[in-house]
Amino acid sequence: MSKEIKVTAIDREGYTLYDNDDFQTIKEAKAWVKDVLLDRGYWDRLAENNTFAEEIETIQILVDEKIHSDWFPEYKTIAA
């Protein structure tokens, strides 16, 4: 039986801002989080503004709808 592996990004109010279930393994999902989703620039480019990344409270890997891993990204502010 295969497991459903999903990555989600959630804002401070509990809304899902992003989800992706295109992963075959937990290792693949973790690599995606570390290489892409923990990069502030990815979020800013995705939303086309310089403050979107700060809306993200947590990034989670879910396996069969249960939390497997949780990250609380801390982004440096951009100097004006």
C-alpha cells in the first residue's frame, strides 16, 4: 500500500497557502522543502511581492494526512 506524501505551507491563521502531493518518498519531499521552500526568494517570486514569505507560519510534510515533519521558517528582512 502506497502512502500519500504531501507538503503544505500554512499561514498564521491556519490557511493552506501551498500544497504539493507530487512526491514518491519522504526523502524527496524533505529535499524539496530544504532546497526550495525554505528559500524566501522562491515565495517572493511565486507571489510576485517581497513580503509573501513572511505570511508562512509553518511548512509541513504530511504522510497519509498526519504530520511527519514541521519547519518554522525564519526569513531575514530585506533592506530597503
